Amino acid sequence: MTFARGWVLLATDTGAGKTTLGCALAAALTQNGQRVAVRKPVETGCAPVPIETGYSPVDGSKQPADGLALWRAAGQIEPLEQVCPLRFFAPRAAPEAARMEGRSLRFSEDFVAQLPPQAHSAADVWLIETAGGLCSPLAEDALNLDLARHTGLPVLLIAPDRLGSLSALFSALMVLRAAEIPVAAIALNQTDARTPEAPDNLGALREWLPRLWPAPLPAIVHIPWQSPDAGNLLCHALHTGSPSSGWTSASRNRRLTGC
């Protein structure tokens, strides 16, 4: 069996910076000669008017800002319809946004065919961005967590570096550990300018991670606010991190790096 290579981007919550970091990573991989299959399987809050012209989306009235950004960062090597096939207007969780347009999203019917291992791509590496937090509803019968579990790809877990983020981050790690979903790296993303009163979340994460996660530990990377080196920092972390984290199944012990 041929395994896919790549990562699923999960976050502790919405607004953590998944798209920003996903674009940085896709651009860095592309610059390093990798062909990157970026995916935003579903996007809500789509613009009701075209953001740009020059291509023909399946639904020209719904333009996915995140999907477009990822598509551009990866060099537009695949059709945008393939990058972001499911799009809805309302800025809600995907199942609710779909219901508002008379649709019902089901994981097996609407998502499986566009994801590895069922989906295939000529690209070297997959980069799949979810919508919202890791336990946000993805379909009527699935959470974002289930998408990561289905692909068998290791997770790049993203958390905002701000006051109050540690509880959500530690909870996310415990959920992923219980689900035996491998984590390649944890990105602590600084989403605004740091002030002298800012907490030392990086120090706390380094202290607590060995208590929350079995060895070998995921890599930890801190992304400074508006860092132009975010993509290279992520590449280095994903190259040195371990996605297997002590589990023994073949799909979780293989080393997956695209950097």
C-alpha cells in the first residue's frame, strides 16, 4: 500500500492562524521544489461576489478566501474547484452553513473522495486545512478530528500565543492522544504584537508537553507575529518532529516529511 505524505492542519479554535501558516508552509515547500496538493475541503463565510477573475469555479458566486490563498501559495498547480470544492455563504460551522442552503453534509458522501487515502494527486505532499477548531463540526456525522483520523496523516497543531490559550491547547493534545492521532509539530502562533505583560506560553508548553504526550514528542515551533520566516520555521519543525509518538500501527509509525 502506498501512503500519502503530508499533514493535516488542526487548530485549537478559529482565528488561530491556520490559513496564514498553511500558506507560509505551502510557499516554503513549493520554493524548495515540492509540489503541494493543498486542500480546504469546506469553507464557510464565502464572499457572494467574485474576488478575482481568470478561472471558472464550480459555483462562481461563492469565492473561498482561504482556499484562494492556499491555491496561490501552492502555485495554482491544481484547479481551485479541487482545492476547495464545498463552499457556503454563512460564516458558521460547516453543517449549519450547509443546512441554511438546503444541504446536509455527510462525511462518507461529501469528504472521503477528496481526501487521502482514497484521493490521489501527482503532487509530492498533501497539506489539508480544516475549518475551525479540531472538535468543530465538519459534517452532520463528523468533526474535524475525524478528517485527520481518516487520512492517517500527522497533524500540525496550531494554537494562538495569547493569554488563555494553554487550556485549549492542552485539551486538544489530550483529545488527540486519546484518539491516537499522530502530531508532528505544535505551532504556537503569535497573532498580534507582543506586550511586556504577555504570558510565557512557550515555556509552559515545553514544561508540560512531556506530561501530556508520550515520547517521542512532537516538535514545538514558535511563530513570531508577522514573521517572514514562518514557512521555513514550520518546515524545520516538521522535518525534525516525530509524527508517530509511540504508536505502533504502520500508518502512524512512518516518517512523513516534505521539507
